[in-house]
Amino acid sequence: MKNKAVKKMMVSQMKKQGADDAQIAMITELLEENPELFENMGKEIEEQTSAGKSQMEAAQAVMMKHQAELQKLMMKNPAMMQRMKIEAMKMQRQGNKKN
């Protein structure tokens, strides 16, 4: 039950940030692999935003902190790793268009 709530929150946040369906599917797949990691990351992001960081700054800091764990999850599935690379490039292009 708790995992469903975390998943719902993550999907909601991703949609607010402008993520497309492919990005959301990829992240929810990772979430299902290790829900505890994402629950902890969510708590850490909340703590950092409460301390004054923007949502984006907090998410980036937490993801960097957990980079090794995230990479391990992605390495379990080479197809997911390739999709992550493609989606990261898309997100980077979208960010460049906004600036």
C-alpha cells in the first residue's frame, strides 16, 4: 500500500515537472525495483525543500547522492539503461530550450 502511495506521488511530481509518459514509465519501473530507495529519496527531497532549496535543486542533490544505487538498478536491465540515456538527452534538450 505504501509503495502505491509513493508511486502516485512520484508520478504526480514528474507530471508537474513536464515529464512525458516514457519518462514516467521508466522511473516507475525503477521505483518498483527498489521502492525503499525512492521512498528515502522522496523524504530527503522534502527535507531539502523545507530547508529552502527549490524542488529541482533538492532532486538533483539527492539523485547525485544516490547515483551509485540508481546506476546499480539501471545496470540490471540493459534495455532500461539505453532508454535512460535517450530520455536524459531529451530532458537536457528540453532544459536548453527553456533557457
